Amino acid sequence: MIALSLAEIAEILHGELRLSGADTPSTVVSGTVDTDSREMTKGSIFVAKPGDVTDGHRFVGAAAEAGAVLAIVERPVDEVAITQIVVPDAVEALADLAREVVTRVRAVGDLRIVGITGSNGKTTTKNFLARILSDEGETVAPVRSYNNEVGAPLTMLRVTPSTRFLVSEFGAAGAGSIARLAGLVTPDVSVVLMVGLAHAGGFGGIEETAKAKAELVAAARPEGTAVLNTDDPRVWAMRELAEERGMSVIGFGQNPDAAVRAEALEVTASGTTCVIVAEGVRTPLRLQVLGAHHVSNALAAIAAAGVLGVPAPAAIARLESVEIAERWRMQPMGGERVRIINDAYNASPDSMAAALRTLAQITGPDERTVAVLGAMSELGETAGEEHDRIGLLAVRLNIQRIVVVGPEARRLYLAAVGEGSWDSEAVHLPDQDAAFEYLKTELREGDRVLVKSSNSVGLRHLGDRLGELFS
């Protein structure tokens, strides 16, 4: 974090400063900020966030022992010798601090801010764009999927006066959540990837999801740019909102009218090749990240980078060095005998279908396709029919072994059986331990195995176990 005095921080947070030791109101702090006491280092600031499972106030002492010099708390922790600022709401305080820090850095530096949202692909696009921009100057981007009311401000607080680019990823917990988070930084560039059924149950349907994603366009600077997916009608319709606000609009996709588009896609086991057309220049791209669906994420990153002054050929050259999108996202594992694709960090109907199609596309005639599938969460009343649809798709793609794990995914299994995948082609197992024992003996040389589920199901750990077993 930038250097601020204790008095300044207390004023920003509208909190009560309770000094400890030799600290005075003019004492300056500039360490990292986190809600995890295990991440504290010398000079850090600990935010004691109450949680559903535990309470951060229990770990103020551990944070101090690890080197924290300031705790932001909702109630005093008198037994710990550390300066504290008492605030009504720790999460709101975190947001207030992030807003002020970004505002001050903007005022003295050359900071440009990109916000990214979408039902799928946020983290991959964020990583692609961060890779492109890092060669241009100091770039701050979220670790993992820091895109919620805690993770997004923590990322913002990492900027310094020398930071040139802040790439923020915004997830939607409900109506208004993206507006609140993006409002902390007012992005120069708003990137909207797609509107799908991921988390649709929490919004009341896909149209409400679209309204939530459009909040990022509404929160951008009026003189900014909206980078929108021309292949998604709901996203492309957001150009009207952008134009009403005086923003520039750049479309990306495979649509012939897209300013940044991909042609001649070819998917192989070693990645995806295509030709990128941007500003009248045709440049080949060989993307090592598995799956044709990641080409759309690459296009978004190339388009956003172009707004920030990076020519498409340079952006493409940097993207070709990216080996995986992120851990547990289409991550190749295993060895030559059995190859595992661990894509079980998140799952929605769109990403599940894309992963299954990729599995079918990259498997050779002498190899066998195996899909290990768990439930897709947060789909609301559409959950049953969407699991049915994925079961049908797996059979129609001729996936040769369908291993369904967990009771929540049973409808996927029943749909596959009903479509004709029976006689051990499809099996249903109660949990990942049972699935691991089954797959230890079932998998054979030449198999390509997709492991896919929502994060809450935990099949990413099964993918890790299989990857280690067959490495």
C-alpha cells in the first residue's frame, strides 16, 4: 500500500484510532493489506473481517506476531499490543481505503484501470491481459479469483505511484455488487465477456444477470472504452449504454463486424491456432491454453491492450508464452500414458459444454475420451434441466466414459443413460474417493480425461490426485 499516516487512515475510514506502543498519529505505514493473518509480514495491515465460519478478531494476535503493525477491527482487541482502528464495518472500511489509495495514485501517476466481468472467462482474460501489460510497465492484477467485496479491494490496495496498469476482475454476488466494486476505481476500460447461466439462480434469470454485468459499463469513466463481445447478443447490446455515456466501443469475437476478431480456428491437443484480425492486420496466434473458448478471452485481452497502446502483434506474441490460464482451469496434468485436464475450479453450463467439446476435439482416433463430471452450483430453478442438457451433450459428443460424481449431479448421469450411455459407459459414484478408486483401475493408456465441476464440489482435488498418479 502507499505510505499513509495512522491519522490519515483513521480519517479515511471514519474510525477511532487506538494507539499502541511508540506509535503516534503521524506514524507512517505502507505494508501489505490482507484479511488473512497467515499472509502478514513485517509492516503489514490486518483487516479483522468477521466471517461465516470464523472471526478475524480471533487472529489479531497472530497477525501482530507475524509482523502486522496495524489492525482494522470492528471492536477493540485489548489483549493484543498493536495499534487498532475501530470501524463499524471492516469490509466497508477495506473498500473505503482502496478507493482513497487508487484516487491518490491516479492523481500523482499515470495509472490506467481495466475492469473485467462476465459469467465465464474473467480470470483467464485477466491473466492474459496482465501478461500483455506487464511488458509495458508495473501491472497489478488479482491473484487467483480475487473478484469479490474483499478480494477486489485487496488487489486495488497493491497499487503504488509507479503502477501503470491495474487490472480488476469483478464477480457479481447480486444486483449492484459490480457497481459498488467498479465504483471504487471508475475503470478507463470496461471489458464484458459474456452473459451466461453461471450464478443465474442468484439473480432470478439470465436477463437479470445481463443487467448486473452491464453495471461495469455504467461505472466506467464517460470518456472511457467499452470492450464488448459481439458474439453474445446480450453483451453487444450494452454498446447502446456505452454510447449514451459518451464512451468508445470496441467489439471482439468471431463476428465479421468485430474490430478484433479470430478466423480459421483449429483446436489440437497442444493448444488452439487461429488468425487474429485487428486494425486491418492479420497475425497468426498459437495459444497454448487448451480450448477454443479461450480464444474469445484472448481477443478481449488483445482489444483491451490495444486501447492502452499495445499493438495487436505485440500482444499476440506475449500471449503465445502463456502455458495455462490458471491452476485448475484447463490445466494439463498426468503424463504420456494418461493425460488429465483439470478444469474443476468453476463450472457453468457454458463452460461445461465448452470443456466437453474441447475434450472431443483434442482426442485422437486411437485415444479414449473420459469425462469426470460433478455438479454445477448456483443455477437455481434451472439446475435440473441444465444438468440434463450436459448429460445429453456428453453422449452426443461420443464421450466414451462418463463418470458422474456426487448426489447433486445424479440428473446428469440419468440424462446420459437415457440418451444411450449405459453398459458401464456412464457410472455414478457417491464421492471423489470412490471416483478415485474406480478411475485407478478404469483408466488406461491413451485416455484423455476431463475433470470438471463447480468449485464447491471439490473435484479439482480429484484431478490433482489423478494427475499425480499418472505423471
